[in-house]
Amino acid sequence: MGRAKEIIVKVIPSKIANEFVKKHHYSGKVVNSQVHFGCFLDGKLHGVLQYGPPMKKLYMQKYIEDIHGNVVDWYGFIELNRMAFDDYLPKNSESRCISITLKMIKSKTPHIKAVISFSDGTQCGDGTIYRASGFYLTDIKKNQSLQVDSDGVIYSNMSMTGKYIRKDFFEKFKSKGVKTSHSWQKNRDLAGTKALPGFQLRYIYLIDKTCKITVPILPFSKIDEMGAGMYKGKKVSLQSRKETCADGLNKSRSTSSIEMAVTPTSAL
């Protein structure tokens, strides 16, 4: 574990967390997070994990049942919706910090039974750290929620319509007929955007081990079968990561993440 054991994780103000995420997360954006954890080493902030309600909470509620076969309470699950680290932290830092935050959530908010998170296999990765932290893989699907225009600018479907419409998208394509009153599908067609190539992967972690995941749990090999493997924005298979580790070709911090993707360990 090395110096990762020295990392201190504590709740921090949203302003500080959001500033860090905007600087270090690949998207450069924040979402509707409610709990913000900072990861400190040598007295300075080097990582942030943010938890909040899932965007499609009602739809996802049915994914988890309690010991009696009832869907979890409306407030019984949460989403890990942003995780960002700089390059200062040592190897194993991500999985250790996730582990600590899950323990804190379990201790301070015992009504939360599970954590859901999504891995963006179009721009970032296929969930290396989630697999290393004991999350279950429960879905792999081709991306339908992110659009890209001819200039390479990326938009979420929600940001292309209604009150959530992005100002830059609206200004760029209003001459083509884009309106806030249109559906995102109509604005997509008017703007000429296309679905960003790649996959979205869904992971679930059971804080309460008596609960049950109601959707199929997929083997990690399914990622390779579907061609959904991605690491740090580049297409790669789990098998190739395993071979790289076996050959000892990469001794950097990222190697640790690769190794964890091959041999997941429980976070708690």
C-alpha cells in the first residue's frame, strides 16, 4: 500500500471540491453532488470524490432490493458521480480513498444501502478502479447519452434541450433552428451532432450485504467481448493490460490501476 496509507480523507466544502474537479476531471464539469470528500497527503488536497442522487433515481431504484425483497427506500442509495485525482498521489490511492469514503458513508448514513456509479468508456475508462474496489459490473451499453459536433465539442443529451440547455450549444446552433422548446433529439438533428463512439458501463456496490442486486451481474470478461475496454481515453482490452503487467513493462502508478483491473479486491 505504501504511502497511500498516509492519505487523510475528510468532508470538504462544495466550493473547494468543485474547483478541484473542474481542474482535474476529464470532463471539466461538476454535477449535482451533495457530499464532497477531499483526499489529503502531506497537508495538501490531491483528490476529490463526490456523491449525490442519481439523475434517473426513480428508474434506478428497482436495481436494489432489501432482505425482504422490497426495493430500497428512495433515500437508500447514492451515486458516486465524480472522482478526480492529480498525479501527486501514490499507487493504490484511488481504491483506498473509495474504501474510506464507503466506510464513512456506512458509519454516518446507515440508511444508504448501495452506491451506483457509471464509467465513461467514450472518453475516460471502463471502470478499473470500481472493479478494484469491489463494485459489481451490471451493464454495458453503447453510448446514447453523449453527443459530439463536427468541431469535436461534446454535449450530454440533457444539455441540448429545455432549461438545462448549454449556452454555447444554443448560441452555436440557433441559426440552424435549435430551440429550448425542442426535444434533444430534434435539436440533435438540427445541429448535426452524432453519438460519441464508445460504451457506458454501470457498476453497483452493496454497502448493506443483505441487499440484493436485481439486474444480472456481468463477468468482467464481458468488457472485452463487447469491445468496450478503455483506459485513460484509449481503447485497450483487459487481456492486454494483464499481459503488460505480466511482462513488467510498466512500473508507474497507472500500472497499479491496470493490475487492479485484472485482480479486483474488496474495498471493505
